[in-house]
Amino acid sequence: MIEGARWKRWVFFYLPMAFFLLFLLFPFYWMVITAIRPDGELYRPWNSINYNPFWTTQPTWDHVRGLLEETLFATWMWNTMFIAMASTVISLVCGVFAGYALARLNFPFAGGLGTGIFITYLVPQTLLFIPLAEIIRNYSLGDTPWALILTYPTFLIPFCTWLMMGYFKAVPKELEECARIDGASRWQAMLYIIIPVAIPGILSAGIFAFTLSWNEFIYALVFLSSPDQKTVPVGVTSELIRGDVFFWGQLMAGALLGSIPVAIAYSFFVEHYVSGLTGSVKG
Amino acid sequence: MAATAVTTAALGDAPPPRRQRLLEDERKLAFLLLLPTMLLLGLFIAYPFVRGIVLSVTDSRVGVPGDFVGLENYRRLWSDSIFRQSVYNTFLYTGVTTVFKLGLGLWLAILLNRSFRGKAFTRAFILLPFIIPTVLSTFAWKWMFDPTFSVLNWLLYRLGAITGRINWLGDPDLAMISIMVVNIWRGVPFFAISLLAGLQTISPELSEAAAIDGARPWKRFWYVTWPLLLPVTMVVVLFSVIQTFADFQIVYVMTGGGPANATHLFATYAYQIGVGTGLLSQGAAISLAMFPILFLIVVVQLLYIRRVEVR
């Protein structure tokens, strides 16, 4: 527990903590309040009299309804969900296999390959998006979900592999050897003995990969062009602003609803998410 | 039980089918398991990288293949004042935000490392800025910095700090500060949670022993906690520096590189030239100009991490 005099507790703990919470969470409060505030209240200049920005007396669902009825928001949600799920599954399969091979099997260049995969983990998407866009066009993948389903694994696999390697290394070798003595093949030992033990790791990697693909922006922005193919981040950015006019109510409603799937995935698996995050850092 | 299984397998069975023998060979199994990963990474990382270099020494535009022009694109960048501004901005942006993210993140990690009521809850909520799609949360900030309807202006006005409005995103310096604030906001949770994980591996007994020897809290932190936390800190900083250096989303949403190209970073300028105006090769050259710097950061940090680990 926090020790010391009461004023010390306030100065060194409660006040800084309150400052952090306010700084980190205020934008979300601001999204909520904007999303349910009628236009008449939204577009009042900041210095007008009687203006109270922090709550509203007439909450409205107009923005949410407008978003769902007048825009393709629901389609973007489906697109994003499909793309995020598919690329997560591909990355998990690849990551589990590669992680197992690198952690458990003896073969030439294992160390070099491991480092190589780690380096690709550090390649930012913004480095390659222009040549990649050209390649996607040449394969006629442009403007299809496959453009993203196949490219997202490039930043998900390295991270999944790295995380799974850590988990596989922690599983005692004897467990596998016992199964082998009982007549299991290498493949069977991996599938039925080692992978089940590493389920928590797979879950962590999966949650983390899902949120990363849901959040991805630049590839989706460059590779997709028709409004009905877009993902939530790109759709909200490009379709909810007409000309130079920002529809802030709808924008904030879209930002909120578009965050819900990640927020739900996160809230169910906070511990797994945190261990995925810190595992990716500890390496 | 195990012995019988082995004997029946050894005595009774015919040699396993070819497919199975293939999977028994460690090298071949490893090759098969790594194949999908190598294929995807080769096709969508290694190949585009080579393609990008080739593209950057031609003069191709969208739909026009273009001819070999040597280092012309890079030479042109060298004399491009907007590119120079972007380089300066990227370094400033990365440097300033990393210092703040590390400082605030460490502070928050230390606060969270105590036990208090509602700790798990607080920790879960604090990560929100990091997990919510950046583009979407950046819109909330853009709205908060809106020149006419800014809640920040309202607050400062009510507090008596200002009399007229502040045009946050319309002034080059203020716009730069605004995007840095958003980046810090997004990055602090990542630093805090990662450093907290590092702090939790440090035995509190070490600090207690130092306390018994009469060390003040500040000294205990500086001589006991900080050196033990350093390896984790280095890795977290490495990740963050690379991500920040190559950042795109926050600037794209907040200012789009404006006002008057004053807040461009490498990535946003590459996007504007390569996708916006369709000068593919020029855009590829801008993106690739990031590479030597990123490479240097990675090498320096990997060497440092290895040194810490060896020690």
C-alpha cells in the first residue's frame, strides 16, 4: 500500500495519477459527447455565452442513425472484420510453424533466419507502400480484400513468430521426447503435445495481430479505392468528409463504433494482450 | 507402456510411408514449416524493397514505366526545400516525442507499480489510446484542436489565459506541437505498460536492502531500479523510435502536411508525391531515404542490447 503522510500521498500519487487519467482518457469522453450532441449545439463558437462543452441536455441518436443509414459504414465494418480475421489466421498458422521450427529444430542457418525475421519486424509499412502498391496492381489484387489479407501478414508474422518462439522454448524438451518414445512422429508431437501447451501464447499473438490489422491504415488507404471495399479507418477518413466539410457528429460516432470490436476483443483478453505486448518487447 | 509401444513399432511395422519419413527429417520439416513465412515475407517485403530501389532510379509515373535516370531523383530531393523541411520535422518529431514518452511513461509505470484499489481496472483503461485505431482517435484530437470550436480554446479562455482564439493547426509551430501532443498521448501507454512489466521483474528486496543502507528514494531509483530496467527500456525505445520516425497516420489526419507543407514527415511527403501527384519514382526515393537512418538506429540499438545481455 502507499505509505507516508496524507499530503505526500496526494502530491506523489493521486494528483499525478489523476493527471494521467485525464490526459489519456479525455479524448474518448470527447468522442462520446460529440457523437450524441445535436448539430445546433456542436457548431456554436467556443466563445459564445452559455456555452457548456462538457455535457449536453438533449442527447440525440441522429449521428449514429445517419452513419448507419446514409453511409457505407456497416459495409466497412464487415470488410475490416473479414480482413482482420483472415490475416490473423494466416499469420498465426505461419507464426506457429515458423516459431516451432526456429525454437525446436536443428537446421543450417537457423540463427540467421531468426535474425532475418526479427529485422522484418522492424520494417515500417511506410517504407515500402509505393513499390508494394505497384506489385499489388501487377498481380491484379488492387481494390480487393486480398490485397490486404496477403500484405498484413508481413508485419504480423514476424511478431507472431517471435512471440511463439519464446513460448516454445519454455516448454520442456522432455515432454516432446516422451511422446516420441511413445511412437508419435515429429509432426504429431508438435501438433498434439507442443501446440496445446502454447495455447496462451497463440491467444496473445492472435489478439495482438487482430488489433494491429484492424488499426492498419496506409496499406488500406493506398491499395483500396472503391468506397464499398474500404476498411473502417479509411472509410471514416475519406468518405465522411464531403468536400471540405467535416461532419463531426457522424465522424465521432464512426470513430466510436469503429473502435468497438477492438475494444471488446481487448476487454476480454486484457491479460493476453498485455503479455503479447510485453512479450513482443522482451523478445 | 512406453516400452511395449517402442517394441511393436520397431518389430512389427513396415517402414513408414514416404510422406512421414519426409516429416521425420529435421531439416526437411523445418524447411516445410518455414516455407509459408518465407514466401509471404519474400513476396511482400524483400521483393518490394528491391522493386523500390529500382523504381527510385527511374522516372516512372503512374501508368508510365519510365527510363533509367540514375540518382537524379535523389539529387532532386537534395535541393528540394520541402524535403529538407520534412527531414528536419521527422528528427524533431521523433526526438521530442521520444523524450516525453519515455519520461511520462516511466513515471506512469512507477505509479502503477504500487498496489492500490482499482489497479487492474486503471491499467486496462490506460492502454486505450494505444489499442483504439489511431486514425479514429486522432479525429477526436483534430476536433479538439478545431480553430472555431476548440474545447481547448474554451478552457484557456475561461481560465483567463487567452483573450483571442488560438489557431492550433493553422500556425506552423503550433501545428507541429499539436501533432507531437497526439503522438505522445498515443505512445505513453505503450511505454508505461512495457516498463511496468520490466519493473515487475525487479525484486523489491533490492530496493529494500538499499533503503536499509540509508539510500533516499531518488538514489534507490537511480542506482538500483534504473540500471536493471535499462535493457527493457532500450528495446521499448528502439521500437518506438522506428514507429515514430516512419509515422504517417497522425500527420495525415491532423494537418495533411500543412499549413504550407510545414508539418510533413518522410512518410506523408512520400505519400503526397508518390500517390497524390503520381510521381511514383520520386515518392519511392523519399520513402527509401528513410532506410539508411532506420538501419543505423536498428544496428546501434541491436549492438547495445547485445552488449547489455552479454554483461
